Amino acid sequence: MTADNAKTWEKSLERVEALKNEIAKVIVGQNEIVEQMTVALLSRGHCLIVGVPGLAKTLLVSTLGKILGLTFSRIQFTPDMMPTDILGCEILQDTEDGRRKFEFVPGPVFANLILADEINRTPPKTQAALLEAMQEKQVTVAGRTMELKEPFIVFATQNPIEHEGTYPLPEAQLDRFFFSLNIAYPDMDEERRIVRQTTVRDTCNPQRVLSAADVLELQNLATEIPLPDHVLDYVLRLVHATRPASPQADDYIRKYVAWGAGPRASQNLVRGAKTLAMLKGNPVISAGDVQSVAFPVLRHRIILNYNATGEGIAVDEVIRHLLDHVK
């Protein structure tokens, strides 16, 4: 590593640490979730956050928006929402010379950081409006294709316990999410701190610590982390072992899994492991980094069969089996 690269590396780590510190001022506990959200952000990956009401899902994303120098939009999904409410539409306007022309009014998707709140409350037609934006970083309205400015990240929230008035996300859209995160209840000590911190008159306001240029620089730096051949081989063995028809799969996977993860899982395991290594200050990724991001990468890409449903086998149990048995 050259002297210039070392300086860039050290400066980037300082920025990451400042980011973590500002989030910690507002969010009590949830250290693993905060780290995984940071990994997703710096890996250019969209994130689906699943948890019961009251666990600060929305606060997590809005706090991230405040401390980054990025344009931020919150989209509250509802059953009557239309695609134009997300993408924007053309409106007939009067011009100064007395003529009329169609003028495009951009929707909330034209921002750097998008909070798609309760995304499963809107019909599939509207959910699909985000597909092109999430995958291609562009939108098409009235025959016009418009680029979205980088960085462009979608953080979507979802309530796992309500079914009435909700629409399950299609598999194609689930696969667009880099991570799927499950937020758990805080323990008693964390909840004590939450109550004390949120029931006083003066609350802590996070400060902006990164600019859009800083975020892009960190994203680019993460991609430069080397990928050893043995780590890549481990990633491929792990993903192939999720597929029941693969020779890498064992009897447990064939019994409980209907469909395994696709190539995008292999890509995201590597991208996530590279970013995690950078956050730890390591110049190269290890198999341990891959294992640390395996749950959020694979959780929404493995489809269980009726045997698993009947026996109460959860997808996280399948991932744990994979990590224990794939060497």
C-alpha cells in the first residue's frame, strides 16, 4: 500500500467511525443492525428492514439521512398509492408566451436516500415502480428515461405480523434488496436507556458528518478490497449448497429447501464482506467476513418448502446449518 493510499484508507476509517458515533447518539443498542445498514449503504445495496412496530426502523433510516450529506425522501406507502406518486408525472403547464406544454414534475424517488416506509402496504403495481429504479438506477415516465443521481439507496421497512391490507413483495423485487434485516426487541438495559433518553425535554440531534462525495469515495474504496481465491471458492460453495439440485447440497437442504439463492447472492456476499472488512480496518476479506453477512444476504433468497413449514423450520436455521457444514 502506497503512502497516498494509506492516508486515504486512514481518512476513510475516521469517516466511518464518525458515522457510527453520530448514529449511536440517537439509536440505543441495535449495534449489529446499525453495522449492517452501514455495510449496505457503502456496498451500494438496498436494504429491507423487518420488525414489529416501535423498534425504531423509521428512526434508524431518518437518522442516517440527517447525518449524511445526501438528499433524503420518505415515501409512506398506502393501499391507494399509484406509481406516479413515486416516480412523478407530466403536468400541463401554461408558458409565458401563452402556450401550453407538458412539464415533468419529479417524484420522491429523485433523491439519494429513499425511505420506503411499510412497502408491503401498497399493491404490486406500485411496488414494481421501484424495480427499475433499484436495479438500473433510472426511471422511465411517459417514454422518457431519466438517470438517478448517485449514490442512490433504498431502505424499505416492513411489518412482519400484519397481513390484512398488505401485499407480499414478489420474489423479483425481494432479490433487488442487498440485505434483509430483522430487528429484534431491545434487552432490559437497552430499553432502560431508551426510556430515559426519550422522555426528557432535550433530545440529541445528530450532526452531518459525511458529504455525498465522502459516501461515493467510501463506496469506491470498498470495491478495491482484494478478494482471495480461497474466499471466493468458499462463497461459491456456500451459495451452491443452498440449491437442492446442486451436488453441493446435502440431505438437509434437499428436505427443507424448495429454491436456493441465485448468482446475485454470490455477488452480494463478496460485496458485503469487502465493505465489512473495510469497516473493521482490514485490507483483505476473510471467510469470517462472508459468514458475518450471510444471514442478511441469504435470508430473503432461500425459499423453504412445505416440509420446513410443517416442521416449523425457519430460514435462519437453514442458513445456520449451511454455515456449520460448508467448509
